[in-house]
Amino acid sequence: MILSFHPCFEADKNIICAGRQPGPDDLAAIKASKAVILPQGCYKSLYEIARNNCPHVFPNFDARFEYPGKIGQIQLFQGTNTTHPKTEVFVAVKSFYKHYGNRPGKVSFGFPFVFKFNQGGEGSNVYLVKSSAELGDVLKLAENYEKTGQTGFLIQEYIPSRNRTLRIVVIGQKIITYWRIQKSKEIFCSSLAQGAVIDRDSDPFLQETAAKAVKDFCDKTEINLAGFDLLFSAEPEINEPLFLEINYFFGRKGLGGSEKFYELLISEIKRWLQGFNLS
């Protein structure tokens, strides 16, 4: 039996678990299944009981839950020797001050550098810090976030990249690449949510190079549903892609919209099932 918790994928048995924790009936259905299909927004609890009680689960979110947030992703990049901008991680503002003492403006990378909160996506909670005054502002913001229970941030070397990043979407065995180019010089982030535009055609060699790097990374981590953000330095002699982050929830505009995304997703789930002779 194929069991689906995904509202858009019809299987032998279908259960909706959105907005609730899994219960005994869900566990019984998982144990009776040969494969389980989960939605992107599943709770960690649902994922864990699926992984622990069924031999085949799609998508593979092991890395998502073992290395949560942007801090976890940096740890994953480090553990897999994946190229990324130089990064320092801090669990709280006080740890930043403990490290830099009374010289917070003397960060290792110098100004400008990138400041990222542990949580956030599509360019939110990411800042280009150009001065000590701006650093003070974002540290105060971090202190306010900590009062709500949101802790952790990282600072990262700023890599000039011609105001563009490369989005690489992995859906099963399907890999889709496109540039996101920020036309406005007043906006730092090159996410579509921040007004960037899509370019599918420029620098195909760089796109192919980055796609291969992402495929190699996914082979190591078994990630099979995510949107990766990478960049290339504007220095013409540097053709090495740098990983920025992994988005387990990602925009669909660059894929042609939600309808196209679900078409791709369903096709790749079927291909995944065929690989285990379960279709």
C-alpha cells in the first residue's frame, strides 16, 4: 500500500495531517504501508514516525530536521566540505560580544558583510551591514528577537556577485536552474520576493557547474526536494559556486507557478516509486 499525506498526490490511502500532530491511526497506517508521501509542511513528529516505521519516505527531510535553520545549514556545508562564503555563527548576541569584546566593529570580514538571522526565507531577515552603526542596529534587532524566543544569527563574508544569485530547484531527479537578478541598487537581496527578475539563459556554463555541485551535494545528503541558493563571485577568474542556503519551502514563480510545480512534483514522486517497483 502507498500512503499519502500530501493533499495533491492521490495514493492507495490518503490522510490529511495538516495542523495537527500524528496519532495512533496515522502510525498504524504508516506501518501498513510500503511507501509514504509527505507534504513539504509536515511536522518533525510526522516525519520521524514515517522514517522509523516505513522503508520508503518521500521527500527525504533528514538534513532538514538534523540541521535546522541557517545555522544548521552552515554546519551541514562544513561537514560535507561544501564551498560557501566564510561564516561565523553565534547562538546569541552575548556570544557575539564575548567573541569580539569592545571591538564589535572589527569583525573578521570587515565591512561590508552579511548578517543573517537563523530563521527567515526569500530574503527576509538578511542584512548587508556597511558600518559600525548599522551593526549596532542589527544587534539591537537581534536582542529584540531573542526576547520572543528567536535566537541565533550568523555573519558572512560579502561576495560581490553582480546583484544576482542562482536558484537551483531539486524535485526528485529533476533539477531546474535560473538566475535571480536584482535591478535596483538600493536593494541588497536578489530574491523574487524583493523584486528580482528571472533570467534563465545567461552564463549556461555557470548554471551547469552549479547544478553539478548541487547534484553532488544531494547525493551526499539525500535531499530530494529543496530550492538551493548559490552565487558566483563577480571576479571573472573565479568559477566556483558558493552555497548560500537551502530552502525546503521555496517560491514557485520561477518554476512556472504552483500548477507547474505540482505537475513536476507528482511526476517525480511517481518516478521515485517506480525506482522501488511500487508504482
